Amino acid sequence: MKYVFATLVYCWIAVSSLRAGGQVHAHLLTEDGAPLIGFDARGVPIRCGTGDEELIQVFAEGEARWQRWEIVPSVLRASSRDPFYIFVFPNRAVSSVRLVLPTSDVVKPENLDFHDDGLNGDEEAGDGVYTLGPFYLHENQSEMTFHPTVLSPGFLQVIDTGGSISTFAIEPTIGVLPADFDGNPVHVLGDEAQVTRNLLNVKRERLGFQEMLRGFAGSESWNYVKEVYKFVQDEYDEMFLMSSGKLELYAGRVNWNQNGGVHFGVQSQDIYDVTYDESRQWGSNGVLESLNVLDYQQRGMNPNNMMHEFLHRWGAYLSLSLGYKNDTGHYSPYSDANSLLGGYEWVAQGDGSFARKNGKQVYRASPVDLFSMGLLPLDELPDLHLSREIEFVGRETVLQAGDIVKTIASDDIRIAHAERMPDWESPKTHFRVLFVIESRDRLLTEEEMAFYAGFVGEAMRELEDGEPDPAMGGSWAPVTRFFGDRVTWDSRVKVKESLFASGLDHDRDGYESRLEASLGLDPFDDESKPWIRVKVTGGGEMVVEVYPYQEDGLVELQRSENLVEWVLVEGGEIVQEHLRYEVPENIAGFFRTRIDVPAVAQD
């Protein structure tokens, strides 16, 4: 089934494909009541819509005009005294670029005009990239930062040579880590990529994922994802794609600037009324099922937006004939779906009426979500309801029996969908997901990797027994309980074995030296030996870390001053899956881990 565009004043809605079959869902600002995902910290709305290949190709052929900004580095520790700079590429001839509506969040330069003169942090005079800086965090930022957060210097304004003024819709932000925030070890894969346990960073010349998010990547989208498979194994059914910079449109479909995320369907699901498999075009051999592009920092990297996009893999694909969803791929706001894809919670009052909650905070997938995924049999799905269009006023609205215009029972769904029904006998309950962040012309710093991997780590964290369900809102939170206890997740990066030599212990002496680790097998593979690194913590202490820590005690750390005599390093504490040893400042030397290798029985 293919829908066509309905173009209205300041809005458009559609569902269609990069190719025939593949579904694309994007989140943007509309004025027609399209489902609202939420607001960012500055109150800029994030809404939903969709796009297709015809529009994308028009963009690629020149209708769309894009501009870019980046903050470098995009993340600092709260204790850092290092500077950061804002780089703006207007992608056209302009008379000036300026920071307007400046905030007090950071320490700014006195002159807020950007420059392209090769001075004060500008890389090259006349290259069309305008630079402003240096900026600094406030000296007392550590006292105000207890969790990862973002700060904004202000908004960016561009004045064209003809005198017309335009302002970037979304303000630039810098991520800030608490001074004592520890990230996982980073392993560099040559000049083009690096990994932590749960995040792949790829370097490229363009912000391709942002192009996909803004709707003008066209067939280049496939190549951007194929590049990812240069570094990882084809074992992921889902990808989340992020960027360390921002693209916006200044001409064409500028409402795409409000996109918080976009979903690309790679393979059809059981509830679809069409079947397709486009995985090979994306570089996968029938494994990859869908892609989700998330916007920069807080705009896209939050559980609300993340799980909204993920849900598009199955929803909203109830038959339009039922009237429960609209043709934007979302549930009607006048439904009781209470899903991240639309609708609200209705509480039965016992007399045929309902109390509709006019605001919502979602903690778990709704019954209609679980049904669409095959996790809830049709016979266990409660009746679905639609009301007439009644205004959302106050905290709740009482819907009388006469306000209910349709009740949808399980038999209605069975008739409407005929043979295209979810697989309740063997639904998918384990998800292998890959998180990727692109950076332009550089690899991310250790602090940047810690920030973005921190978002992934918190999203994929398994909740403890007794820990309450977190809200799928705008703050970092685990999503692992959203679909219930049956569903499990694995976000470990599985690096291609071809990038490593075979084995860590090259001299077969039962030891792994740091040199051998740098040449060895993927350190995040479960079968790999632990590896070590020396680092300085946010508090300035020098430490040696063994990763991953093994609780069975088969690993020990040794130190040597001459690479001949080795002594055991006592102590060590477990910190975020590392075994950490403090190193006194006056001690120098070499470190290695000792692996107790079981003896092999001889014939």
C-alpha cells in the first residue's frame, strides 16, 4: 500500500518509501494536529510526519538548500578549562554570521560575530566556514553538574548578501559530563572508526545521517549505512544512527528542521499489508530489519524519541478501514491507544463513560503496541475505542457514551487484516541493536565518546528488581523494560574479525601485554582476554584498568620496571565493569594482565 502526499498550508503528511515497499517515518513540525512527540529543553516542538522517494529526490536535485553547524568538541567535562568553538557552514555566499540571544550558560567571547579569516580558531581563511570562539564552561560548572546535561551559547543568525536574515531553527548545544563521570574504554580501529562496548564512532566527510534526517540523502542513504558494515559484523536487526553535528534546511521543506527522528523500514513485518526485504541495499544479508536516525543530543537522544522510532517497526499498521490510525502512520489522537505513536489513556468509569487523560507519560508499551509486535494475542487485546473530536482542555476530559463513535473488537481486526496478522506463536523477543554516531573529518574525543556511550549505556541498562518503570520522556532512562520481561536486548559492538590479528597472546606464554592487546582480537568479544589501559580520571588520579573484569578471579595485574621481573599489583576495585588500580605518581613501569590458562590434558 502506498499513500500520496496531501500538501496543506505549512504542513504535509504522507507514508511511502525510499523504494516501493520500504516505509519511511519522520518527525517534524506540522500544523494539522500530527502527533506531538514532545518539546526540547527550549520549548521547540518535535512532531511527526513522513516522506517518500519522490520528495527526497527533488531535494537531492537541488530544491533543498542546507546549512550546517558544529560545536568542537561537542562535549566537555564540567571541570574542563579547555575551549570549544562553534563552526557554521552557510553553504552559500553570506555577508555575516552572528550569535544572537546569547545565554549565560557558558563564557562567551566579547565579539559575537563569526569570522572566516583563519584567526582565533578559524581553520582556513575564505573557506566558507565561519568560526566563533573560544567559549568556556564556567569555573563553577562542576558544582552545578551532577548528571550529563547540555548547555547552549545562544542562537545562530545568518545574513545573506541580499540582506535577508535567517536563524537556525535549533540552537547549538554542548554536552557536559560530571567531573567524575567514567566512560568505557575506547578502542581505535585505524583512522576511520573507534568503538566502546556499546557504541561505534565513524569518521566521514559529510553528516550523512543528518542528511537522512532532513530528507535529502536519497539513495546515498544506503551507502551511509553500508559504510558502517566495514567495521561491524552483520548481526544487527536494528540500528540507531546519530550525529555529532547538525544540518538544517534554509530553503525547501524547512519544516524538516523540526525532525527529531526518522524511521526506515528495511524488512516488512507480519502486520504489514505488503512484503519486502531491502536489507541487501543497506549492506546486510537479510539480517537488518529497520533503521532509526536520531537528532543531535537532547533533540533526538532521549527514550521518548528513541522508542517512538523503534515502534514504527510495527506501528501504526492497523488497517485504515478500522479508523483507529491516520495516514501519517500514527494512532488517532482521539483513540485510546495510549501509545508513543499516538492516542491517550482512557479510564473506564463503570457507566459507559471514560475519563480521557489529556496529558500522558508513557512507561510501558500499550496493548495495541504489544499486539502489533506479536507479544499479545488478538484474543487478549482489549476493545479499542474512538471518540468524536473533543477538545483537549484541562488535565482530563469526560467522554460520555454518546461521545464514543466506534468500538473495535478483536473480530473486527481479524476481518480487516485477513491473513496479515502478527505471529503470536513465535514473536521476536530478542533484539540485537547497534548504536552508531558519525563525526565529520575527525574521531570523537574520549569525553565525547563517554557522553554518547553514556546515553546508550543508560538506555540499555537492565533495571534492578524493585526499581520502578522509568518514564519514556526527554531524560536519559533505560528502555529495557518497555516491552515487558519477555524482551531482551544486546547492544554490544561486534567488530569484524578481519580488523584484528588472531589471538591476544601472540607468544603463547599465558600473558597479554598492552602491545599484544593493541594487535589482538576484538576486545569486546566475549571470548577475548581482558585488556588493560592507563588513564587519568576526571579527578586527576592515574589508574590502570582491566576490562572486562572477570569475577572468577582468573585475571591479575602485574607491573615491571624492566620487562623481565614482574610483581603482582595488589588491591583494585570494580568500577563500571572495570577492575581499577590506583597508580602512585612516583611509580613508572609496564603493566600486563596474567591469564590463568587451564592445563590441556595430554594423550
